[in-house]
Amino acid sequence: MNKLILSVLFLVGILSADDEIYIDQNGSNASIDLEQLGSSNLIGGTSSVAGTVTALDLDGASMTLDINQIGSSNIFRSDAIDGESFTGFFEFTGDSNVFDMLMNSTGLITSDFVNMNIQVTGSSNEFDVEVGEDDSASYLDLDWTILGDSNVFDFDIDYSNAINFVDINGSSNSITANLDGYSGTTSSDSGYLYLDIDGSSNTYNITQSSTLARDYLKIIQNGSNSNICIIQSDSGGSTSC
């Protein structure tokens, strides 16, 4: 049986403002490296503006994506990242950037064994991450390292057997996390969220509502005047603080 292996390497170095990248990738074993240096640059998606760029659409197994946006007022948006064994490294350095990512939000293509590392250095950035909406992101490993103030993070993740680690060093940050899934019987193989927070006046609204599974939450907080709301529901239902 023939096996198609597609390996693609994009390396883009940009030294001026207002540059744009469009990628529509279909195939396994792609290796994609994107770097933008400067301000007001764009890696496209459905909500792209400027020159009406669309896509960042990646479909295929065993892909690797490395994104480096160094500067302020940059935008990364993905229409879809779909496929198993995906590895992603995202580095954002600067202020007032936007990161908007969809990974298998339709639940039509499995996105299991995903490993993502997101590093943020800067303030007043906005991050919106949606991973799976039909228990389709098993064994997700999502790690955040955040250094800066007044950042806004919104997670909507449907998973089983997953680990989510968030390390924040800064003040006046806001995290809203809606985490649910189905399966698993122990804290080691269900939903695990670990928050390590150094800073004051942060706001956290965390909801874990897995059905017939065990969620586990660990918070280490070093700071004052923070507002923390935690909801856990093992029946998959919803409540509020």
C-alpha cells in the first residue's frame, strides 16, 4: 500500500507592518513554521480583516505548527486545525495582540493526542481557544505561560483524559474556562486543570462539567484582591457562582 507523506515548511520573516499570511493545508506530517516581526500583522482566519484574508486551515494527522508573532497589534486566527497527534508551539511577544483558534469545533474530525504550548509576554492581549465540541479532543495537553497584565483568556474545551496547565505572572488578567467531556474514572485520566498564579486583581471563572467523569482542579495563588469562581458538576449540568 502506498503511503503519502507531505512535509511542508513555511518560514516567513517579516520586518515591516501590515503583512498577511494565508495557509490552507491538507495532508499528514506537515511541518509549518511562521514568524512575523513587527506590528499590525495578520495570520488569517474566518474573521480576518485588512486585505480580506481567510483560512489558516490545517487538516491532517501528525502536523507540527510553530508560530512566532513578535510585536504589537498582531492577529492570529484559524478557521480550523483538525487532525490527530498535532503539536503546536505559539509564541506571542508584545501588547494588544489577538489569538483566536478553533480546533475541531464541529466534532466531525477527531483531534486526539494534541500537544500545545502557548507562551505570552505582553499586556492587553486577547485569547479565544475552542477545542472540540463533541468529546473529540482526548489526551489533550495544553500548557500556557503568561507574563503580563490585563490579558483576557477565554477557553472552551470539550475533552477527556486531558491536562491543562496555566502559569500566570501578572495582574488584572481575566480567565474564563468552560471545560467538559465524557469518560475517565480518576483524576489522572479525566480533566485536569492546574493554575499557578502570581499577581493581584486577577479574575477567574472556571467551570468543569464533565459527564460521568472526574475533573481535577489545582490552584496556587500568590497575590491579593483576586476574584475566583469555581464550578464543578459531575452530571454535566450547569450552575453559577
